[in-house]
Amino acid sequence: MPDTDSPAILFVCLGNICRSPLAEAALCFEAQARGVSLAVDSAGTGDWHVGGPPDPRAQAIARMHGIEIGHYRARQVERSDFARFSHIVALDHDNLGNLRRLRPVASRAQLSLLLDHVPGRAGEPVADPYFGGPEGFAATWSDVTAGARGLLDALASSRR
Ligand code: 4NP
């Protein structure tokens, strides 16, 4: 949260059923492996899937890496998120643009793209796997894992 020492990270994609829940799962997993305490959540800019579980293909790729996300439920970004989270991390440019428009002027949340946190990949989007095959979800997992590790490295160095 912005007024405490512990960062709170919100990942945002379009539907909150593919990329951002996988980013949430990857960051929780990587943070736990490093013994880092963080608040982590995800949301979508769209409302089509609100209340629903992650896409079965997202659940499958997470399960292949030993992580269960079937209990996650999609929600839409809300204005209060800009006060609750210290870092709001978009999965692509469209969602980053929408977050910039939604952001209340007083918000101190830091907005970024996930791959901005990966050396050499700043400005790259995480491709939307929704309309493709399962191989797209493997690429998403690889990207969100790299992003989660880079984000943890950045958070660690900003606290030194
Ligand atoms: P996500 O993927 O933004 O990574 O969750 C999508 C999920 C659903 C849709 C688009 C993208 N949709 O059009 O319903």
C-alpha cells in the first residue's frame, strides 16, 4: 500500500482471465521463493468476464508449473485501486492507456508495462493469447515469469 513500506502490485489486462491472473500467480510464486512479502492482485479493464474463473488454458499452464489458479475470480479495475496499490502494471499498451485515463489526479500509484521491468524488453507488450492456441499461453507464462522476476529485482533495488 502506498502509505506503508510493503509494496502492493496490481496487474491489469483486458479480460482478467488470461495474462493478468498468470502475472499475479507468477509474482506470488517468485516472491514466496525469495521470501518477499507483497500484496498482489489482478483486474481487467473490460467487464465481460467479471466473476468468472481464469480461462481453462491459463489454469492449465499455471498447473503445469505447480500453481493452482482455478479459485481466482475476474474483476474490473476500479478507481479505489489507484489508492490501494503502489504499483499498477499493465500487460499491454491499450490497457496502460486506459489506466492513464482512469487514474485520479491525486493517485500516487506508479503505472508501468510489465515488460518495462525486464532488461532489454522495455516497451514490449505481453501478447494477448485469448484468440490463439495453447502455445500462446506458454509464451505468456514465460513473459509473466520474466516480468515478475524483473519487478522483484526493481523493487529490491529501489529499497536499498
Ligand atoms: P486477457 O485476455 O486480457 O489476457 O484476459 C482476453 C480475455 C478475454 C477477451 C480478450 C482478451 N475477450 O475478448 O473476451
